[in-house]
Amino acid sequence: MFNAVGTGSIEWQKVEKPHFGIIMFLPLKENDFGFFIIDDETGLGWLVNVPVARCSETDREISVVSYLQPMMNRSSDMWEFSFAILVASNNGSEESFETQDRDIVKRYLPEAARSSVLEIVRRSCVLLLDHQKPAMVYRVTKGRWLTAKALAKHHLLTEACEACGYMVEQQGMDRAKRLFWLMSRKTA
């Protein structure tokens, strides 16, 4: 069972019916974003879910979901931070799904909302680390051979972790040829 560990308010923009049968997701205003930590009491981790767009035609909502989850078969205080885009059907008429594939995300996330995603992920990372304070945090890229722009986003997340009191212990390439960062919390 999930319990909310934070509060926030969300007010949706009015979304007009799209013309020509095109389904349109319209972004929420940035000041309407609500950050919620959801605590899973079963020990499966924490998440922050931030709605960023909504389609009144299909009653689907687009959210940026950030996770801090314990790593399986590892030290009990080693957690992985990751994030994805959730396309959720509020009325059950469509299947909800989550993706990290930017080509899929582009079909659902409005251009106006895309520029907010990285800042939402950064703020969510800080919120989760400040809430849980794991001894070690692991991050890994979704893909291989990142562009300079994509790598810059990961450097921003590393800086966010450092601002929370973590330092890079190890970085490199995993067996799948993805970049990873292993960070530990600084001790006083």
C-alpha cells in the first residue's frame, strides 16, 4: 500500500477539444506542478510522481516519475535512482504505460512541457535523497553512446546528488556498455 508523504496541489489547464480528431496533450503550467513522495511501506522504494500534461479527449495524464529503489542482491543501503515518463489512463479506456524512450515520449509529451522534465527530475532526485538518505546511490544511462547533450543531463543529476552530500565513488561502463555512476554519502 502506498502512502503520500508530501502534499501539493495541481490545477489543470482547460483543454479544448482538439480539431480534426487529433488527440492533443496540453502542458500544465509550471507553477501547477505538485511534487509528491510516495512511500512504499513494503520496502520496494520511494517515488515522486509529477503530472506535467493532460488530454481531456482521452482522459490520459502524462507524468514524470522518479524512483529511488533498493538494489537487489546488493547492500541494503545501496539504492538506484531512475526516472521515466508515465502515460496513465484515468478512466481505464487505454492501457497505461511507462517509458524511457525519447521517441515514444515525443508522441505524448507536448513540446512546451519537455523543457520542464529535466528540472523536475533534478528536484525529484534531491527530494528523494533528502528523504531517504541512502549510503550509496547508483545511476545508469538508458542507452549507450550518449550525445554530448544527453551526457550533460546526467552531469546535472550528478551535481544534484553532490549538492545532497554525495560524491562519485566509481563511474564507468557496465556490461551492457551503458554509463553508470556509483555515489556515496559523505560522512562528517
